[in-house]
Amino acid sequence: MSEDCRNRAMSQNVSEPATTSSDGTALPVRAAAAVISRDGLQALIDALAADHCVLGPTVRDGAIVYDEIAKLSQLPAGWTDNQDAGRYRLERRADDALFGFAVGPESWKRFLHPPVETLWTARRDNDGFSIEAPSVTRRKFAFIGVRACEIHAMAIQDKVFLAGAYADPGYGSRRRDAFIVAVNCAEAGGTCFCVSMGTGPQAESGFDLALTELHDGSRHDFLVEVGSDEGASLLSRLPQRRADDADLEAAAAVIAQTRSQMGRTLDTDGIKDLLQTNANHPRWDDVAARCLTCGNCTMVCPTCFCTTVEDHSDLAGATAERVRKWDSCFTLDFSYLHGGSVRQSGSARYRQWITHKLASWIDQFGTSGCVGCGRCITWCPVGIDITEEAAAIRAHPTSGGQHGGT
Amino acid sequence: MPLLTAAAQIDPFVPQLYKVAHVRRELSDVVTLEIKPSQGSRPSYAPGQFNMLYAFGIGEIAISISGDGTDSTGFVHTVRDVGAVSRAIAALDIGATLGVRGPFGTEWPVTAAEGSDILIIAGGLGLAPLRPAITHVLANRARYGRVAILFGCRHPEDILFHDQLAAWRGRLDIAVEVTVDHADSNWHGHVGVVPALIPRVSFSPHDTVALVCGPEIMMRFTANALRDAGVASNQIYLSMERNMKCAIGLCGHCQFGPTFVCKDGPVMRFDRIERLLTLREI
């Protein structure tokens, strides 16, 4: 592992004076914006593969999921996703865009905060037992195709896992080592609402390189913006040309179009107080009548961080290990104390999830826990929609004032 | 592969190893363990804090520190056998090894309460997390005003730290009142709930700090009774309990509204959680 990578700042944006695009909107210009071809993108993957596990979107089992990639041909060329509440279908595109979809069921959380992780192993010995930290097999990840909402999700998990009195050492090392190639969304999904959450569709920081796919029949290449020294260094080794005004305008047009396509909206004005003062709202029973408490929303959410631990021992009782696994606040076990679970009803569990996500997260970490990726809406088997539930509370608040104090 | 000693300094998930030095059976299902570190010295702790205790291959649970001031080289924990892990820990013999992470959490405000009257109110096993506070107050008795200990449990045979309560009761400089929910004719003490003891001791409501630990419903009724007696909500402290896995704010289990009981608690000021305590299933 290079010392460079270890020390890389998370988000180093090179900001320069804004220029103006043809439609009059402000257009950020970054140093060393370049254009690379599809061959250039392959060269980027090849360069990263030298010392990274390169992960990118690929089609598997009827969905776009993140997996190890080596060749451009593994990307979902010509595929898009049709998403709505409780619905996800891959469809062919009329073109062969490589990133012409929104987000699939998996987020990068799977790699930085893995679903299953052994924390340590204990072995019996003559003096009781001893505990060994896990053998560290450090895999430096390179993520290809990270959307703006997902970059924000990583920044949110950084606050959870790294900013408190105790840091998660495994998450910290994986996060520090990750090389992030963002992709600005060229198309919003039917359940997207990043514009409402202020998390997209344009990646503005938190990446090493950011791509915008430029694809209009006459061209198919990528505008590349630099977000870190490592990104600049890598870009300098790729076949490229300097971006001109037309390239920048084309990229801005792509983002502006996506911005106008949001499938959902969420009014975040005063939402913390709104939810915290409506803990007894009848809507919680209404949503509970539909909610299966399956926990899908928490599994697909890129910021949900809750975990449980399992302690295993071998049959001889000589070795035991402690394994951390993703958990969900929708399970009864989650709030179990001797005597019973605190949150027995589905309404209490749904209330916990959405209130944590949109309200108490702000108390805890100074940020909303929602990035507007829409996964919880898409992957809910009964199509419960976080934006709809929040709007229902807002429409008929039971608290004294709409933004009454807590 | 490095052993615990090196890794544990940086990895908050890895327990330190302790050995059981002394076991005392308190009640039919409650034991007090004195544990000492296998290597080095134990970290310092404040009254009200807790440790995560690990039984080999079974699991880990949050247990308050219940030391009585004689535990300068180890920790004292009082454990009720209610589940798989607590059963395994309660069954440990002298010399057995267990894992310890901690101490974690907030403390009873024993320093801030100096100069005030102190009400220490415990229900059942809730006396255990309060014992370090009681010990501290009694060891520094001159720094406090009137001191009262109010204790309640279900039956006379459930009285925790029976001999110690009797000894405290024998002192002339503190008031000790004990009540039970149910009793037979051999019991000559109070029968009833803990809040009913509050009018039986004298204190200056406007200059009193109350430390309360017990089942959540007992704490809620006690806090309300204290407030009715004139004690301000911001002078009442409760020790909350929620499911805990990590104890360091990373697993999400112990959320109580916007708070994490592991790091914003367990000791919490009543006025800050008063609204939450009125919500069901929060």
C-alpha cells in the first residue's frame, strides 16, 4: 500500500471561479478537467487494478450489482433500470451507455461496512483463554461508478464510524484506502429524490475522479474531473485531451436534465421536529398495517449502519469467535431486553426507522441519514414510500405546532 | 498474529482478559463477582459506568459496576441470571477467565451534587449501579447535606446487599428506608412501592439531587413523585437500560429517541428524557 493512498484527504476539491454555461446556470470548472474515451476508461481500470480490487456495476440476476471488474465489457452497457415503489426491472436502452441507470439494490456499504465481519477469535488455553485480533488481509478497493448520493452516504457513515469517541478500525482502514471514481447521474430513477436531500445528482466532492458520460450519438466519451491528488496523478497517466467549453456544457446539460427528472420529492423543512413531535401520529398504525417488518429497507439503505454480534464456538469448545453482522431495527430482537422487546409493534419499529433516518440522525450526527437514493422505496416488497409517509405526517400533524419544539 | 495486548489498545471491539477473584452469592439468582485484570491494572471508572462482560463462546452483556470502594485493583459486578450470557457469567468460579470491555457511559453526578441533599432511590437490582455512588457519598459524607437511601423490591428475600443496607441503616448520618411489594407476617417493614417512601425522609426539595435506578416504570413513577415533591427535573438522574451490542455508539441497538444509552447514558438527566419516557415503545 502506498503511503500516498493512506494519507489522501477524503475530499479535496479544486475549486476555481465558476463560468457560465450556455443556458446561464453556474458551471463549476475544475483544474485539469479532461476528456477520455472508452479506451481511456479501460486504461483507468487497468491502472487501478495494479494495486486495487476494482469494483463496478455489472448485471447479475436481473439487477445491477457491484462486483469485481476488469473489462469495460462487464459494465451494464445498454441497460437501464425501471424503478418505482416495490418495482425494479432492467430494460434495454436504445443506446449503449455504460452508466445509463440509477442505483441497484446494493450500495458500496457492502464493501466498506461488510454484512459479515469477524471481530476476533478466542482460544482456550491452560490459563483460561486468549483473544486474537483477526488476521488483516487489506484489500484496497477502487469503486467505479459511485453516484453523488452514494458519496454522501459514505460521508454519513464516516461520521457514524469515525467521528465519535470510538472509531471502527476496520471501516477506517477500508475507507481511507478506497479510490473513488464517481459518475454523475445521466438519468434519475423513478424513486430518486437526491435533489430534495441536497445530495445529487452531481458529485461535488468526496471523489478522486468524477466522470460524466457524454453520449449523444455523435460521441461516446467521458468528461473527467479531478477531486484529489491521487486522482490527478492517475488521470495524468491516461490517454486524454483537455476538456473544452463544449465538453463542459455537454456535461452540465446531462446533470441539469437528471436534476429535472427526479421521481420523488421530500420536503425536509423542519422535518426533525415534525417527526419527533408526531410520535403518536395515527399514520404509524396506518403504515404498520402495510409494513411486513422484513427489513429490506434497512438492508438496501446506504447509510443504515446497525449491527448485531454473534458468538460462535466450535464443537469442541476450544475456539470461539465474535462475528458482527448487519442488523435491522425492524426485527423484534433488535430492542430485546430481558422481559421482552421494547418495540413490539410494527408501528413502533417503522416509526423508529424513519424517525432515526430523517430526524434523530440530525441530533446524533449533524446530518440527515437519508441521501434520497430511493432504494428503500424500490425494494420495499409492499411499496412503502418514505417520501409519502413523511408527507402524510406533514399533511396532518398531530403536534401542537407544525414545527413545535421537542 | 498479535495477541490481545497490542491489538486492544487500538481496537475497541477486543476485550481485555480478567479473572474472577471472588464470588459472593447475593440472592438465589444474583451473584457479585470481583474480577481482576490478567495483566496490568484496571482502568479507572466513575460511579454509574458499566462494562461489557464476555463469557467464552456465549456472548457479551452490559453490566454496571457495583463496587463498594474495596475494589481498587479490579471491578465488582453484580449479575442476575436471566439469560444465556448472564447465566454463564453468574456461574463463573474463582480463577475463571472472562473478557471485559469498558468502562463505558456516563456517571452519577456525585461531584456536582456536593453541598446538596442526596436522595438515592433504587428498585431491585437497581441498587447495584448505585452502590459506587453510595460508597462515594458516604466516604465524603461531610461534603453533602442530608443523605437518604430508599430501596424497594418484590419480597423480603429479594433485598440486595442486605447486610450492607443494614449497616448503612445503623448510621446516624443517613436515612435508609426499605419497602417490599409483597410480604408475609414476618416482615415488619414498609409494604408498597418505592415512590411512597419519598415523604418518609426529609430533604430540601429545592436543593436536592436524586439518583434513581430500577425498572423503567419504577423510575418514571419515582421521578414524577420527586417532581411533585418539589425536586426540579434537572436535579433528577435516572440510569436507563436498552439492548446493547457494542457499547461504543456504533451498533445502533441502544437508541432511546435521539440518544444512545451506551454513550449518552446510562445515567441521564430526567428533564432531557422526560418526553421520551412518556412515549410507548420508543
